[in-house]
Amino acid sequence: MNILQEDFTKLVNFVQHNFGIDLSRKKQLIESRLSNTLKEKGYSDFSSYVKYITTTKNKNDIDLMLNKLTTNYTYFMREREHFDFFKDTILPYLAETKKTSKILSIWSAGCSSGEEPYTLTMLLKDYFSKQPGWDTRILATDISQNVLSTAMKGEYAIESIKEVPPHWKTSYFSKTTNPSKVCVTKAVKDNVIFRTFNLMDPINFKMKFDVIFCRNVMIYFDQPTKDALVNRFYNATNPGGYLLIGHSESVNRAAVPYKYIMPATYRK
Ligand SMILES: C[S@@+](CC[C@H](N)C(=O)[O-])C[C@H]1O[C@@H](n2cnc3c(N)ncnc32)[C@H](O)[C@@H]1O
């Protein structure tokens, strides 16, 4: 199915304005990824679909469209250097600076199906296992309710944990009735608070964050949207706190005062 230029422009503007995602060079992707959905939903052309989706309040339909147009690709231990840095540098820093309150505030923004916040949880559990009393709960958000449901379920294909340390397989995963799947343990699940959150919205959480992971999310955003979001992250970061982004991404240091630490790692 082909999309007319006028409908394409309307859809691109709608998605960019509401979700920050830049599809202006993705005409073919829109046509190939949405055609089947349109057919399934009984649309015979893009015009009526675009008219509907840009005016509807139906979150499920918008979610379905975003799921088709973006990628939720993620996996346990993705971009491992960040997790090593988290374990070897950030956690000792937090253990020292937060030793009075014993409350950490970590945000996985754009968490997709949960592998990132669960990986962080396993590192936290390893690190604090012999130090009782720490509140290590992580906030994990995504715009897509669909991926958050998968995340909350915590079930993953057995192959997806082949890269995790051997003791994690026994300590943090349990068997399911399906022999090809494993599930994160209740203790791991309970450490993550999943919420729907659109990163285009103002950040008004109760506390500021010691660490924000926002990896492989801003790849879809144009530069002004990225700059504005990273500034909002900056304002939501505690002094000395960290922002970690995807390895193929960068922060415009002329626009945001974070200090560069190493590739994809910044500090307030
Ligand atoms: C490729 S996944 C990244 C997952 C994980 N952070 C990682 O690096 O493996 C990108 C996620 O960003 C989410 N996303 C895209 N635009 C968003 C927005 N405006 N607000 C919140 N999440 C968004 C998508 O739904 C998707 O789950």
C-alpha cells in the first residue's frame, strides 16, 4: 500500500510532535511496516487510517502503530561496558555517598521489554547482597504498554540468557512450565517499578536520579528533541549523578552541561 505525500507529512508531524520520533526519511518503512496492520483493521488506503490515528484517543491503536514503526530490540547485558562501569565505578560511588539514606534512585528510560532494568537489578543484588537495608528499586519506563506487559511478566527465551554470568542463571532466574522459557525471580521483579512514560513529557518524578540509563532511544529523535530531553534529564539528575546513552549516540555538549566521562557516559 502506498502513502500519499500529504498523508505522509501529516503522520510524520503527528508522531514527531507527540512522541519525538523522526520518521521524515522513513516513507518506505511506514508503507512496509503499516500496510498489513491497515489491511487487518479494514482500511483500504492510508488516508482514512492517518485521519483516524491522528485524532483518536485510543491508546492501544497508537501503541500498535508505534510498535510497528520503532524497534524494541534489546537484550540482557547489552553494551556490556556500561554494566562494567556501573558495577566498578558507579556502585562504589553510590555506596559511599548514599550510606546514610541507603536509598538509590536509578531510572531505565525506554526500558523496552525489561532486560536492561533486570540486568541492573542483578548487578545491584550482587553488589549489595552483603550490605542489608539498601533500597535499590529501579524506575523503568517506556511509551509502549505492549513492551511493558512483557517486561512485567519477566519471561524470556532460554537462549536470551546465554551471555549472563553462570551464577545469575541459578540465582535470578527460575524455570517455567515451558521448557524453552525462563522467568526472572520474584525478588528481581520486585526491584523494578514499571511505568508508562512518554519522554516528550515534563519529568516530574518525586526524586532526582543518581543514574539515568536512556540507551538506544534517542536514535529516533531529531537534534532539538534530543537536546531538550537531555536538558530535562540534567535537571532530573542529582549532582554527581550519571547519564548513560547508547554507544552509537552522543550528547550535544554545546547544548547540555553534562560532563563527558567516556563514550556514551556523562556526569552532572
Ligand atoms: C531499542 S529500545 C531500547 C531498549 C534498551 N534501553 C536498550 O538499550 O536495549 C527503544 C525503546 O524506546 C521506546 N521509546 C521510543 N520513543 C519513546 C518515547 N517518546 N518515550 C518513551 N519511550 C520511547 C520504545 O518504545 C522502545 O521500547
